[in-house]
Amino acid sequence: MGDLAIVVGLGNPGPQYERTRHNVGFMVVDVLAERAGTKFSAHKKSGADIAEARLGDRKVVIAKPRSFMNVSGQPVAALARFFSASADDLIVVHDELDLDFGVIRLKQGGGEGGHNGLRSISSALTTKDYLRTRIGIGRPPGRMDPASYVLKPFSAEERKTLGVLCEEGADAVELLLAVGLEAAQNKLH
């Protein structure tokens, strides 16, 4: 791990997507930026909104791509190039259908599990070996298409604890930055 880390929250731009399940990555990085007392501003070279901060003893660039989720690879790769960051210095925070709502897991590399945002990032970076903070949103009920499920707002029941989930997601990112993947996984899982 280098001195600088890039923490990317995934989501879709625009008010109609703001409170949807697919945007939980944005929600978590908003908490990180708020904690660090910093604001997002446009980073023209990458096509992302970024906020620079120190989290623990690391310099961190917190980012939200301005593109749609399924093409977020371009801005993420541009950020990695601009800040000379390797896959080990990149943490992607994203929604995860394969985890129950409220469960948070950390991992490095692996498959994309049908997540188009991750697929786009892996393709643009030509590696899957970046770090991931997976925020569980649960599976769609009945026969609902996962693609429509992720674009729906959280249920009334989920909204009661969504704020806590986003705080815990931010805690997981800070833990990962502070102690590294293995130690953070041991503590969290």
C-alpha cells in the first residue's frame, strides 16, 4: 500500500437515483467526506467528484464518478492514473446483492457477481485486484429482476437503519485504511 489511497463510492448521478439501493456506495463515501470535514468538487481530469482528506495517517482521495454506474470504470481508471495509485491503493465501495441487508464484507479481487459497475472498473483497470467494501442490500423479493431491484429506494424498514449501515460502511473503510485487509477482515467478519 502506498501513501495515498483512493476510495470510490459507486452510484448513479442525478436526484432520481439518490436514495436507491444501487447508490449505497455514494452514501457511504458521503459519510467519510463529512467525517473528514471536506466537500466534493469536480475533478475535470477524471470525470469524478472528489474530496481530499486524511483518514488516520493516509492521504485519501474520496471519489464519486459522475458517469452512470455501468461505465464507472473510465473515471476510476483516470483517477488511478492521475494519482499514480495501484489496485492495492484503490477501495471501491458498492452495493452487494449476495449479502443480506446490513452485512458488510471486505475483500480484494474476485468476481464481479453480475455487478456492472465492478465489471466496468475491472475492465478499465485491466485487473480485478482492487479492494472492495461490499455493502449488503439483500436479494430482490420473489421474481423481481435484480436490475430493477437495485434501482428502487430502500424499503421503509431498511430506511430505519440505513444511516447506521452507512456509518458502519465508513467505519469499515477507515479500518481497512488503518490496519490493512487481513486485520480488518478478522475484526469485521
